Amino acid sequence: MSVKITEKAALEVVSIVAEKQIVNPILRVGINGGGCSGFEYSLNFEKDDFVPSDMDTVYEQHGVKFVVDKKSDLYLEGTTIDFKDGINERGFAFENPNAVKSCGCGKSFQA
């Protein structure tokens, strides 16, 4: 499996879905060009009427359905998405074995 989500991250997604009352909760996991290291991670919810295309891989773990496009899947192979809830750090964290360099905030990487 290319991308994994921890149970803690899944619980946070479920909490966000409930808070925002999202009807068809499908999380889009991906990368975009940019950030201070070259690529930045992206997490967004798809629209209610979203239908995955041939370019998407659909995953479901811990009750959370998410999609990754083929381009992002190449860079995210083996990545685990976790949720940090500490004093110094709060938010989703990507543990990406393909990243050769990451920025200090953890939101961008170089492959």
C-alpha cells in the first residue's frame, strides 16, 4: 500500500468531518510544486459529488476514505500520515521515506 494513515490521524479527520458536517468525506492527499524545499504536501476534502478518475488510487483505512493521484503517488510511496498533538507541534505530519530534504515546518520536501 502506497500511502498509510495512522489511527490518530484518521480520528482527527473524522473529527473535522463531524465539525464541518461534510456529507461525502473523501480526503485528497497529494503534493504540489512549491514550498521551501520544492514540493509541498496537500490535504483537502473533495466536493460532495466527487467521483474518482482513472488517475486516482482510492484507499480506505481506519474508516477514512482518501484518494491520491498517480503523480503524487510516485512521491508519496511508503508515506505515513500521522497527527501530532503536542505542545510544540500540532497538525498532520507526513513521514515520507522518499524525502531527501525537508523544511523545518515539515510541510514541504525535496525528493
